[in-house]
Amino acid sequence: MNKHSHNNRNGKENGFSLIEVLLAVVIMSLAVLSLLAASAAFTQANSAGTDLSTAEFLIEQIRELTAMLPVIDPDPGTAIFGPEEAALADYDDVDDFHNATFSPPISASRLPLNDFSQFSQHVTVQTIEPANLEQVSATHKGFVRVIVTVSINSREISSANWIRATH
């Protein structure tokens, strides 16, 4: 028996050819690139999810703030729809928040949330027809729709609305 017979089969050396090694490198490179692309996509999706969660939190702050307020001014002599008071601290009914934008956004206790300064909350209050809750009304009786839109750097992230009875 030849002493090199276990290392030599039909005159070929054991091991990989240059083409086999190059093919393995190409396959491994594609796998690494795929993992990097997936990681970037997951990071982007995570960031978008974080922004959406923050937006929902900021919408809930407005909902909590307005939940216990009367819809229209408690002073029966006031017939103004919208803010009668100049300062947020003095808003005493839901319609005072009509067309208000808060940047930085505010909490349910009316304090600025400076950690979220890139976000803003925009509130719209619409009176709606009692017989058709999709139709905006000029009268201020029946129901109102409160719409809160949250944006980040002027790009809308989320919006929510709810209906409240005026009395």
C-alpha cells in the first residue's frame, strides 16, 4: 500500500478548490448582507412602533384632561364656541380646546411634556348633528366630536376621535 494513498485519491489532493472557496465566501456574504438588511428593517419598525405608542399616550392625555370637563361653557351666558379664556390653565370646558395645538405636548394635568418636544397635539372640537353623527353642525346642541391628531416634526403619526354629549 502506498503511504500517500490515504491523502491522494485518483491523483487529487484533499481540500477545497479555489472555486469552491469563492462560492462559499459569496454565499456567506449574501447571508450576512441579508441579516444586516433585516436588522435595519427591524430597527426602523421598532422606531415607528415607539412613535405610535407615544402618539397614543399623548392622545390619551387629552382624553383624560377633557373627560371630566363639561362640553360647553358652564356659564350659561356664554354663547361662544371655542376658547373663551386666553390661557390653557383657565380652559373650563371641552370647546375651549377647539383648534388648540400643544407643542411640546401637554399631560392630563396640563403640564408640558418637554421630553416629547418633537411631538405636538392638535385638538379639534366639532358640533355634530344628533340624527347624523357624521355631519358637522352649526348649532352647538346635542353632541361634539373631539379629534386629537398627534404629529412628530409636522408629520402626522396618529389621530383619534370620540363623541361627547353636550349635556
